[in-house]
Amino acid sequence: MNIGKLRQHVSHLLLPLSVLAILVVINLIKGADYFSVTVINGALYGNIPNILFGASELVILSIGMTLVTSASRGQDISVGVAAAITSAVFVQVLLNASEITWMTILVGFLISCGVGIVIGAFNGSLVAVFKVQPMVATLILFTAGRSISFMIDGKLSPVLANDLTSQLGGVMPGLPIQTPIVLTAIFIALVALFLKTTSLRLYAETVGVNEKAARLNGINPTKIKFLSYMLLGICCAVAGFIAVTKAGRHDSVNILKFVEMDAILAVAIGGNALSGGKFSITGSIIGAYTIEMLSRTLLRLEIGTETIKAFKA
């Protein structure tokens, strides 16, 4: 990495790291025990593990939101709703299986990812093919999505009373940390590998900076935007999978409710321009953890949950 790229990378991370540093100072003033960690049944618990655990879904969604923002110069406001639909499909696969095994869970997860890709393709076609502004295009699913999820649930809130899904949403035997933290780390590593071995980052940034210039250089902006939304659909499926295994039940109304606003905020805090172009996945990830830390810090300062929204704003 040359000096110019290093400076650019540092400038991207300056905002999220500054906010994170302020929160760390506030918590240290409140009490140094904030960073203490305890071991319960072989697993680590404490404020830091809880932040990593609580931000799992937001981290994954912020990664997809970053790609979409970069390529389409707009935001998808239906990610929480999409996750509700994909997780509803996952739950139905498990409930209709004769026996819930690791293979059943894997099949259900892959099917939910397929549904996420379809959702991404729907939003992507509106944006890339029909040239609808991203926020307007995704408003369709934002409005109707939870009703669709509710119908998939059979107008109920199905419960996942199963040891395997409980382990996925909690702690697996032999792991020192909660499973969602591990799954999030694996997902981040896969995304980093994908961006490293493909030209998607370059193409998305080029399309976001100047679509006409990208077309003149042989890049198809329609395909890049479409692909970005499909990848976001996969992110929604993974986030929904983690959320429903954490909760142990599927609540169409409340699962990942308003998470789309936090995902957009994570992208912004991460030093990324909401107008598209160059992006930093690392910045968005730090932004997501910063938002989770902000929420928990405010709760620690005995500020009401509804008032937290004002601080985020």
C-alpha cells in the first residue's frame, strides 16, 4: 500500500475510530469494570463480548449496504424486512422437516439465501434496469415485506425449540465465545476474500463515481448494481438466520425492526459517502460496532430506549 492509499484508508477510518474512542472514554469514566470479562461454562461474557454479540446482524447488513451505496449511489431501506422474510422461510423449512439436524439447518439456510437473492434481484432490477431511485424502489418491500413474512409464518410466531438452533444463537460446546460472533467473523473473512480475488470493489467504485465513464471503459453498470443488490440479499439472509436463532422464535413484526436505519448510519459513520463511489468495508464494520456500543453506553447511563434514537439522529 503506497502513502497515498494509506492516507486515504486512515481518513476513512478517522470518523468511526474517533467516535469509538469517545465512547471508550465515557465508559472508563463511568467505571473501569466496563471492560471486565467473566467465564461462564467455558464461554466469555461481559460488555465487550456482548457488543460483539449484539452487533452481529448489523455488521453483516452494513457490509451489504456499503456495496449497494457505492454502486447505486443510494440506500436500501428494506434490509430488515428482507431479513424477516428470509428468516421466516428458514423457520418454515425447519418446522416442516421430520427431524431437525445439522443438514436440515444447512438446507434451510441455503434456501433462505436463495430467497434473499431473489429479493435482491427484485430490488436490483428496479434500480438498475428501470432506473428507480434506490430508496423509492426499496420502499415497496419496506411497506409490504413484514406482511409477506407474517403470511409465511401462518399468522403465528413460530418457536424454534431445538438444541441445535439454540447453540447457533447462543454458545456451541467447546467454543469460548458466542456462536454469532464466530459466524460474523467467518462472514467478514469470506467477504474480504471475495473482494480481494474479484474486481467487484473496483467496478462498484467506478460505477458509483462516474457511471458514464465506467460504461466507456467496458464496465456494465446495470450488472454491477444488480449484483450488489443480490449480494445484499445474501447479507439479509445471513443476518435473519442469526437473528432468529438468537431469539429462538420468529416474530415478523419485531425481528430486526428499523435495523435499516442503523445500517445506513453504520455506513455513514464508517466514513463512506452516501452519494456512492469509494468505500471502506472496515469503516462500516467499525461503524456498526460503534452503534451497538453507543446504545449499550446510553443504557448504562440510564437513558431510556426511546431517547437513544435521538442520540443516533
